[in-house]
Amino acid sequence: MTAPPFLATGQLLAGRYEILREIGRGGYSVVYQARDRTVGTEVALKLLVPPPAAAQAARERMRREVQAVRGLSHANIVAVYDFLEDGPLSFIVMEYVSGPDLQVRIRDRGPLSADEVVRVGRDIAAALTAAHRRGILHRDVKPPNLLLEPDGRARLTDFGSARLDGQLAVTGTGALAGTLAYTSPEVLAGRRGDARADVYALGLTLYFALTGELPERPSPGLPPSPSPGGYHPRTVAPAVPQWLDDAIARATVSAAEDRFPTAAAFGEALAAPGEALPAPDVAGTPCMLCGGPDPLALGICPACGGGVPEAADTLLVLSREGSRAARHSAASRLAVVVPDLSQAELHAAVRGQRALFRVPSVSAPRLVAELEHRELSARPLPAGRAWEIVPASFWLLVAAVLTAGGAASVLAAPPLLATTPLVGALLVLGARRVSRTPLVVPPVRHRALPAAVEHDVVRTLAELPPGTARHLLADIVRMCAALAERLERSGNDREVAPALVELLPAACSAASDLAQLDENLGRFERQRDHLAALPEGWLDTLARSERTRDALVQRLLEAMTVVGRLQSQQAWLAGESDETLAEVTLELRREADARSASAKEMVELFGCTG
């Protein structure tokens, strides 16, 4: 049965928009074709029809989404003109596109050809790039939101509709919104999506456009099972070119860090077959303790205390287990964490006779906690008190040597009176050196980055909490270090390396700002249910903070893209590379001003610290 219309044909809204016909419905919205009597053109009206209990919040959310989106002017984005209210009715006035949406086109005429899909993909990637640079995520890229003009041009519509329609996605405050089938795995797992979530949705949309179906799903109501290698349309449509299959697969891999970092990079891959930006080598070796990023191959990550030997003033010593069986069990657990230790070293560690790590004091509590997660009890010990872990048997040995030497010098060999104390001193100095040297020593490595920059990187990574900021910075650092080392080996580092030195501090600052924004947004979400009355304008402030946060993520992703592109170049154009890196660095620094303004607003309205 056809649902009754909300608005009748010929009905007039706001004294100027005449309803012509209904053209679509969403969760909490109905879209109409209308005529603007003032200017004599046709427009699309999106009428908000939320449940009564959610009406006020939905209107406010719609209003702020329109304020953000109507500033977007792009040939592949459906223009948004205004947000209006007419009595109890709230609606968005948008550009009217006469062509069908992608889902209707495929339903009526079957899958698109590879050339058609490439054009659609490039058009929508360009639209997303323009939006992402403004800190605006779409959050609901899917075939019904891609409109096709009669000339074949693709237009992206319904920015923010996921949050307006109350569907599924993760917003800055942790609320779910977006269409389940096209939602990225990280968003489904509860993380806030960034530009790479839109890239995933676009890749899945292009898969659908080529095959007429989605990848295999557990049931029609669930999303496709996450694929570490991405979804390959050639498995369903063998005529799809291999390069296009590879591009879509990379866009749809389950791990966000393995996808194209930006919509622009995806668009470039679609525009230049066979010349796509190679997947960056950002996997690296994880920290042996927390499993987090260890971008400088320190052995243990900066967050767990690796990286700055001169600042390592604290020893981590395992607590001595009471029984032989307990010590044997602890040694087995420790062997899993640090597999390179010998049996003798393992047993010295579980007896508390050798320090396991030497780290800065600020990192010691985290390291103790990480060891406790592995059922290994440890305690921090200042390096100046390393004598405490020297076993009593050693002191008995020193005493025995001194006693025996003294007795021998009296009874038979007077020269021993002078040499015995020297032997004892050498034994004590050796014990001091051993007691202060941990069993796990950072590997000897060549520093491709200047020491001051590396220290800044290590300090920032140590301070950042787990999350998007730390992972993005770690990926950029790893790629920059690899690039600097490669340039140094090739002798082409005079022009590009200085630009890397400028980029990394800016990336550290941006990552710190991003972590603070995430903390503020999370703190507000935890407090909002306990606030008796939210301050006036809180939705606008929250929206600006979210957009600032998303723009900051975008700048970091763009920095990663630029460094990845430089890594892949075979012939170095040093001047151009230097200029490109300088531009990215400037963008990161500009974003800091926007972040400061957003943080100040959060402090004033919600009492968050910036």
C-alpha cells in the first residue's frame, strides 16, 4: 500500500514553493519536486518528518548541517540553498537534478560499464575532496545519494542526511548515523569515521555499480563481512579491468590505514590506470608490549618508554616470585612478550635480579600496567638505586674475594694486599654496569631524522593517548623516516629533507590538537546527560568543533598522501617536492588557529579544558 502523502500537490510552502510531486523518502524525511514561484525555477525540497519527541533536536541538527553544507560550491555537489520553516514544517531547499539516482539507474538498466563507473567515481571523489577540505564528511555515500545528470555527470547529494534521518554512523559525539550496508568497519566498531570512511563507501558504491550487487553478506540486513584485501568486482564481473578491480579493492579494505588516505588519491587512481599511489608501508613492527605503533623501530613504542636513551632514568624490574613453579610460569609468560631473551636472562628477570627495561620515569606507570596485562608484576626503580637488584650472593662473593686476598697477602703473598681491593672494585663496577643495563636494549639504528626532530616526535607520541591522532602521526613519522633514509642513501636529500624537518613538528602539533579535540568532544558527550540546561548555541559550537576536528584529520591524511607520493617517485624533482611539503606544512599550521578557536568555545560553553 502506498503511504499517504505528507504534502499535497499544489500546496505552497513559505509563500513561494509550490509542491509538484513526491520524488523520494528517507528515514525521517520526504523529498519533493517543487517550483520556486519567485524565480520560476524547479527545486527539490527535503521535508523533515521526525517523531514528535525528536522534532526540536532534529530541526536544530538540520539547520546547522545546512549552514555548513550550503557553503560548498562544486560541479559535482548538489547545491543546498536554504533551511526554512513554515509553521510546524521544516525543510531544506536544494538544487533539483532531473536525472535518476545511481540505484534507480542500475535497477532499470543494469550495471554500468567500466568507463561509466570510472567517470562516476572521479566525479564523486572530486566532490568528497572539496567537502573534506572544509572539514565536512558525507557519512552516507551510497547509490541513492548519487544523482546522474542526462550528460552523465554524477552529483553527490544529502550531506549530513545520515544524521538527519537517524540512520547508522558515528558522529563526533559518538551517536550512530549512516546506511548500514555502506558503513565502514571502523565506524561499525564504534570509532569515529574520517575521510577514509567516505572512501570506503564510495569504493563499495562503485563495486555495486559494476556488479549490480553488494559483496556477500551474512544476511540482507547486514553489511558485507570485512575483507582485509578489499572487495574485488572481477570475481562477479570478469570483464572489469584489473587496474579498476585493484583500485576498488584498495578503497574497500577493512583497515582504514590500508585504504587510499584521501578521496583525492582514490580519484587519481581512477584517472590514471596503472599509476595509482602505491599503498604506503605503514605497517611497521608493533610495540612488543602494547601492540601500538612503533614508527622509529625502537623495540618498544614511545608511549611505553622507548626512544630517548638520555631521558631513561628508571628501571623496570619484575617482582620476584616466591616459588620455583611461579618463577617458571612467569618466565614462560615473559618469553612470549620478549622472545629473544635466553633462558638464563628470563630466570634472572623473574628473580628480580636484572632490570627488564630502562625508560623515562613518566613512562614507567604505563609500562607497569602493560606488563600487568600479561600477568607480570613489575615495579619502577630509579637507576641510581640499581644496587638494590644486585643479588646478595654477589656481595658475599666480593666479601669472600676481599677476605681471601687479605688473608693470602698476610700469610704468603704481600703484593695481594694492593691488588685485592682493585679486583673487588672491578667486580663492583661490573655489577653496577650490569644492574643499570636492561635486558631489553633498543636496537642500534641509524638516525635518518635530526635528533631534535626525533625527540619532538618521541615526546609527542609518548603523550598522545591511543586513538586516531597517535596512529596518524605514527604513520606519517614512519613514512617520513623511510623517505629521509632513502634520500640520504641516494644523495638527493639536500632539498627535500629540510622540508621533512619542517613537516614533522607541524604534524606533531596537529596530532596533539586533534587528540585534545577528541578529548573535549568525548568529555562533552559524557557530561551532556548530566547538564541541567545546555547553553544557548551549543549545537553550533559542537558542529564547529566537529568540523575543525575532521579538517585536522584531513590535513594529516593529506600530509600522508604527499609523503607517500614522494616515496613512490623514481625520479626526484627536489624543488617541486620541497614546495609541496611546504604547502602541506602551512596547511597544518593554519588548522591550528581554527583548533584554538574551537577549543576556546568548548571551554566557555562546557567547561572543557583546551
